[in-house]
Amino acid sequence: MTSSIPDSIAVNGRFYQRPSEPAVVLCIDGCEPDYITQALQAGAMPKLQQMLARGAVTSLVGDAVMPTFTNPNNLSIVTGVPPAVHGIAGNYYLDRASGAEVMMNEPELLRAPTLLAAMSEAGVPVAVITAKDKLRRLLGHGLSSGSICFSAEKADEQQQALAGLSLPDVYSAALSEFVFAAGVALLRAGRARLLYLSTTDYVQHKCAPGTPGANAFYAMLDRYLGELDALGARIALTADHGMNAKTDAAGAPRIAFLQPPLDAALGEGEARVILPITDPYVVHHGALGSFATIYLADPAHAAAAAAVLRAQPGVELVLTQQQAAERFELPPDRIGDLVVVAERLAVLGTAPERHDLAALQDLPLRSHGGLSEQQVPLLFNRRLRDVPQRRLRNFDAFELLLNHVRA
Amino acid sequence: MTSSIPDSIAVNGRFYQRPSEPAVVLCIDGCEPDYITQALQAGAMPKLQQMLARGAVTSLVGDAVMPTFTNPNNLSIVTGVPPAVHGIAGNYYLDRASGAEVMMNEPELLRAPTLLAAMSEAGVPVAVITAKDKLRRLLGHGLSSGSICFSAEKADEQQQALAGLSLPDVYSAALSEFVFAAGVALLRAGRARLLYLSTTDYVQHKCAPGTPGANAFYAMLDRYLGELDALGARIALTADHGMNAKTDAAGAPRIAFLQPPLDAALGEGEARVILPITDPYVVHHGALGSFATIYLADPAHAAAAAAVLRAQPGVELVLTQQQAAERFELPPDRIGDLVVVAERLAVLGTAPERHDLAALQDLPLRSHGGLSEQQVPLLFNRRLRDVPQRRLRNFDAFELLLNHVRA
């Protein structure tokens, strides 16, 4: 590979210095910045507080990619490019040819190599640990044979022994803790030089920033931040998306159901609402997020459909495929004819009978997917130099960590 | 007065039924809906929980007026119209003729009568209680001589005896509690039929939804909601604006200072940044909100200034005077040549040396003023009928409470 920086590695048009010390990027799923602010305020993050007090921290805010869902953002972070380049535009898309709804968990859907794969090919010991297994194959795509890549959800006995934890429940804070514990163990054993640790937002979907459940999660994270820091690792903490309440004051979900008004205006079968948040793990958010894409049988209906959608309470923005592809840097062939974004306190649904809202009876809906969940932390346990004076993105995390740490 | 509804009173083109039972509108300053959701979730609002459980509550969400500041919204709620009609476009404006910065606390600046004044003139016993004194004269403007209108901040001995509380500190939760206690006492004594109670956001500027300080405030509110409900009052709870964190994850304020880049681009003295959040009570937010208006010496510089402003990190939206007047229903003569709105997690400042940021050292900045603080509760202790199928506003509170309660 060619490169403009000595001993650096080029991936997707960007250059990354080979890590001169252990380097860890944490993608804390659903980490609205206020989770950390409030946990610090409550005294629940003493290790981070100490790092801040000694002036060792750089705290920035960057924009996640739209839609603010897990897969597109994790892939942007590990490729350094937006979904227009890497191809993963959601958790899910509609294959127009077959009419089938396709999960975007398969490596063959990925259109760009990851910087993790390139680093591993260049001989850097790389480890990737994810909470849920769905991300494992995408993030691990192209890693050299000596690399480490596994999920907490499907950890084998050897990996459980490494983490010192038994197999956690897929719906638990423990699933994320397993990721951190295993990462610390790999670093301590000298088995990895570049680590990508990606958690799940089980807690963030349930608990608002500063509440006891959230503070307990961030206190747990803080213990591992302290361990990683003590082991001499440079750390970047970012997120795939933020998180907001999606309810009225009494806690009832605010849902704009899009299929019925489209059917009423265009006729049944003319428009198909796809919610790219949908995945096999929907228990904690009822498949309700703040982003939808609409496939039309007849593209000539786009203007009429857009007008119907804009009139729905809770809808913030309706874009054509081309507008959405340009504004959000999305691959046009993996989104529908229209893209719909909900207001901060609202989500989008297909039709009421297609969502299981029972889980929302006890816990008020908190979710993501829209523009209101785009701002996420870019937090480093090092002072940075020459931070680019442009809009920062969560997918700048590796470049900032590898190229911009002050000597 | 003429009216289309029997025994109703017309004000600013809207009709309000004379209250058939005691009616109370609560404007809870800075009441982001999630404050109530999280307090309910924590078990801190048992009275409201009981009302919800017996199906007696209508919970809606409405939009506050822009800018999402105290004065414009309180005046919209009591006049039923946007600032374009009532004239109060902020807490503050620049008088172009004199160059003086004018507080919008003076009744002569009000361009529309309040429905409270009209009700009092029609013989309805009206009471208005505000936390801070700055709102008292505006809200009390035109009330008939028998009406009650006072502030907690400047309550006299008789008013303190009524509330059963001593004079509270202006920076305290007690200032708002005084408002509720006095309102309950007036209702119990049969001295008012229509009440408007308006609090201060001292707690909301400090505490995130669901945190102990916030839950303590809402537990206090809940006790008074229970008392008002037990006294047979119909209640509408709304807010002047929501509230958001305005910091990075480490709690540092995210401020776009607008004066230096304007001076650099246009020359000194060409542009003047006015922050209409500014008022004598700035201790809890350092005069930093998410809305600014720019006065230009030469209006021909508008396009150049707008380009400079759009390039500032943290700026979400820049509108011309005419665009802002149309989109936000603002009086053009009380805003500058440009209007600037900040992103959800950012605020706008003039120049660093003109803000006292010392108060933000201990508590992370939480503030308002932008589009991200526009959604507020519209919560009623009654079932409503025939709720209009249009965008609801906080200034629909009186109409919904007086005209739409189910018999």
C-alpha cells in the first residue's frame, strides 16, 4: 500500500499511523453525550474524573451517520467512510428485484475494506469484540488469520475464561461488560495492539441519562476505562448514535404510522414502508425508530407520497432518494424512493398491528434513528494536536486516535 | 363582546367558554416532557400516576413558540396567539432608533390583550401568580381591579401568609413551590375561578430529567397537582419551553461565539449580536441560549453575515428577518436582520469576555431557546373531546381546558 505518512496504512483514501502503543476504540451503543456528563456529575465515573482533573482528556462531539442506527455507524467507524462508500445503509433493506427484505449483516454487502482488516494484513495484532453476534461478521470481514474476533453473545468457553465471566444474557448490561472485560484481558495478555470494542444499547433504551440504571452502566464502563488507561492504552470513546425519549410526558409512545395514510392516498400495495431499525433483536424498542424509507411501486407517485408523509404529526423531514443520498451520504440503491425522519420525540411505524407495543407498557420508549440522535462523544484519554477544523464525525475516531495524539 | 359559543368570551380572534368549574393553567418553566416521564417512572409522582390509572388524564405534546424563551411563551399562552400578534419576541430587543437594548418586560410593549384580562372584565375571578417578578406586569396587564396578581419573588406579608410560606430565595425550587401553594390557597378560599400559575426553571437548568434534584421538584409539583385535583379544579399543565444539555460528554459548554467572526468578516461595529435570553436573572445559565438575532449597520451585508454564521460549528439554522418572521410567527420590528438557531447540544454567545462562565464550572450547562426545546407537555386532568387535528401549540392550553373538556 502507498501512504503519505511514514509507516502509515492507507484505507479508503485515508491514512492511519501504525499504533505506537496499544490503541482502543470503544463504540458505546446509544451513548448520548449526557449519559457521561450526568454519570460524572453523580460521581459514578471517578476514573474518568481523575483523567479530566489531570488534563489528560480531549472531549469533542462528532456527528454519527444517518440513519442513526447500529450497523451503518459501526461500519463507518471501522472503514472511516460514510454508507455511500461502505454500502451498509441500515440494519435492513428491500431487494427490489426479489421483493425480499434483506438483513444487512452479511459481509458480501460490504463495499469497502475495513481499516481493521488492513491493519491486520500489515501485521498489527487486531482484536474485535462485539456485544451482539449480528455485527461480528461485518466487523471481522477481511481480518488476517491471526486476528481475534468474537461476540459476547456467542462467546465460547475459552473466551468466557478470558473475560472471567460466564455467557451473559443477550438482553443485559452484562453483555456489554463482557466486551470490556475481554478487551482488558486481551490487552493485559499482550494479545492485541489495536482493539475495537462495540457494545449494545440495552441499558440506553431503558434508562435516561443520570438515572440509577444508566449511572450503574457508566460506573461499570468507568472501571474498565481505568483499567485500559492503567495498561497504557490510548482510548477513543465514541458511539453509533445518541438516544432520546420518544414519548409524551405521561410516557405513551409517540408513533407516526406511515402505511395506513399511504395506502389510503395511493391504494394498497403501492407503497411499502421499511424500517431499517428492524432486526432480530427488537425486544427493547418494538422496532420503532425515527427513520423510515419508502419503496413505491410507481416512482411517479413520489411527490404525492411525500405530501402525505409530511402531513403526518411527528414527521420532521421527507426527502427523495437522491436528496437523501446526497445529504446523508447514503447508497441510493439501498434506500427506497423516499426517506422519512421523525421529530426528536417521535418514532415511525408501519401499521399498528405490525408492532408489539406490549414491552412499552412498563418502560417508556427511548429510541434513535433521526437527526436528533446524530451528536455523539469523541472522547480521548490523550491530548490531541491539529484536530481538523471541520465537521467531525464518529468515523474520525481511528484517525484522531492514531494520527493526532500529542507526543 | 361578540361570540360564536354561548356565554363565551372572544379574545384575539379565539373564543373561550366561561369556566364552569375552577380552571388552572400551569406553565412549568423549562418542562421538557421527559421530566414528568422520568419522575413518574421513579415513583415520584403518585398523584399523577393515580389520575393516569383511572383514565382521567389527556396527555398531548404541543409546540412552544420560537424563540423558546420565557417571556414570548408566557405571553402566547395568556393571549392565545404567537409573538407576531402579541409583540413580545424575546426577553429583550434592540431599539434601532436609540441603539438601546430594551427588556421586554413592559406592558406598553404588549400588542394584544390577554384572555385573563378579558375574563376578569367579564366578571370571572382571575388570579395570576408568577415565580419571578419580571413577568408579573406583562401577565397582569389589563386585569380588572378585583383580580389577583403577584409574584413569589416580591410577595408581601399577606401573600406569604396565604401561601403559608416565607419569602423564598429567587434562585430556588422554593420560588416555584410558593406559586403552587398560593394557588391552592386561593382556590381553597374560593377567591379565584381561573388561575394562571407560572414557575421558574431554576431546577430544570441544573438537573436532568430523572435525576434526584429533578424528581424532588416534580414530587413537590405532584403534591400540589393532587391538591388542585382534590379541590375539583380542571388543570392544564404546559411549559414555556423544554430543556437540553448544552455540553460535550465531559460537561464543557459548547458555545458558538458569534461576534468575533462577524467582526472579522464585516469589520467592527457592523454587526451586533443580541441574545434575547439575556435578562437580570442569568446566574443559572450564563446568558447562553440557543437563539440569537443579529442587527446589521448595513442590511446589504445580510448575505455575507449569514454565510459567516452558517460556517460556525454549533449553528443549525440562519434565517433572514423575513424568513424568521414568517416561519416562527415573530414581529419583524422586534428581531434583527438575521436570526440564528443553535443545534440541540450547543448555545450561542456574543464574545467570550462578555459571558460569566464561572457558574458553569460546577454544573454542566443546560439551556433552551432553539427548535430542540420546542416540544412541551399539554397534560390535562380531564378527558378531552374534539381535540383539533392540527399542530398543537402550548398557547392552545386555555382553549383546550375551557372548551374541550368532556362532560
